[in-house]
Amino acid sequence: MKKANPIGVISMFYARPFTRANFGTFARMKAAGADVVELLVPEPGELDLAETRKAIADAGLECVLAARVNLSRDLSSSDPAAYKAGITYLEASVGIAAELGAKIVGGPLYGAPLVFAGRAPTPVDGNERRRRIDAVVAGLVQSGRRAADCGIVLGVEPLNRFETDVCNTARHAIEIVDRVGAGSVGVMLDTFHMNMEEFDIADAIRKTGNRLVHFQANENNRGFVGSGHIDWASVARAIRDVDYSGPIVLEPFRRNDEAAGVTLAQWRAPAVDEDGPLAASVQFLAATLAFARQTA
């Protein structure tokens, strides 16, 4: 019987970019208790897809994908070339997912990256905001058709206000997904972003309901699950209540060797072996989810 809520870890916990040289980390993920690896959608030439699929399967893992949007491929852009490239990118990501055996492509699919893409936030008037959302919906309708043809689901992820000005809350994602109106396009939630933007994390999960297609479990400080102040018991109960049985992926990017002047927003490779804390974090989350199911 398929495991409820298989727990995974994102590949960039170990390395970025992730290449063939990092295939050994698949076995480390599995040893830490993970059943899923979340890969960033490979850029052209980064990975041989058939070889990668085999390496993932040989380690006993499943795969999901995280899309990488930027200003040159952006569904919310007013630049026709960037908008068209945004659709092309999502359709290509669906094809890559099919080749890797992945069933989910998630992330801020709507585009509009802010600071981390080198774009400062600026005021957006009502007309421009409506134009953006209309464009995003139309782009996801088209990309969703390709996803449906391939048996793939697209997950629209809200990000916090410092990373996008299009979709910041579960309510925003729900509005977009409901307008798309396709079973191949759902909502993806991440507790790191929810901790900043939701009035109540558990309530937001429940309101998302059966639209939820992917979930990332992350601490308020990007540390290991269980090390911060997120109320995981209430999160687990909400996941149970909406009958979400899909993958839950961890993205613990916080390192314990930070010093003044080290920008937390910048990804850094681990300086020490963190497999032990990862395993403990996976066990903590698995136990919390299991207890919630037992107390339904």
C-alpha cells in the first residue's frame, strides 16, 4: 500500500546546481528516511534525464520538480516575449517531469520574482494587477492542458511579500487556481511563507482543501523541522482534515555557522554533514503526521 504523505527533501539541501556528481546524495536521503527527492527543474545540459530517473529509482525514491521562474520567463510579464517564454518553460517542465517519472511540478509558476531576481518591489495599480492575474490565469490554462495530457499536476505556490507581489497567500493561490478551473492545476503550500503571510496556517490549509497538490514543511527560520516555532501538530491535523496524502518535502536551508554579514537570503552549501539532523527532522514530522491520523 502506498505510504500516506511520503516525506522528501529538496536536492539543494546538498548541492546547487545539482549534477551527476551529486547522485550519491540520493542514497543519503533514503538513509535519512526520505521517500521523495524534489529536484529543481533541470536547465538544458544539467542532467541526463534517463540517467537521473534511473539513479532516483535505484535509491528507492520518487521525484517531484520545483520550477525556476525568472524575469525572462514570466507569466505575469507585460513583455510578450517573456510571457510566451513563461508558457514555453512550464510546458517544457511538464515534459521533463514525464521523462523523470515525476507527477508534480510546483513553485511560483506565475513568475514575478522580486528581490532574489534582481527586481525591486514597486507600487502596482489596480488595472495592472488585474492584467497580471488575467495573464497568469490564461498562461496556466494553456500550460495545464499540456500537464493534463502528460498526467502531470502543476502546483501554484504562494510566496511571501519579499519574493513576489502576485501571489502571497493561500487565498491568492485559490483564486488563481479556481479561475483556471483545471484538475491539472492545484495549490502548493509552504509553511515558511505561510508563517509570514497567513492569519492562521492550519485554517489556510483547510480552506485550500482538495485543491492542495503539494506541500513543503519548513520552519519559520528555514531550519530543520522541529527546531523553530511552527505548530506542527496543528499543521498535521489540518493536512489530515483535508485528506491530503501526497508528498511533503523539507527544505532546511538554515546553517548553524552564520556570522554577521552573511546574508541569510543567499543559498550556501553545507559546511558539515547534516544527515543526522535531517533524519531526526524526518522522524519528527513522520511521527507528528502519524499521531494526527491516529487521533482523527
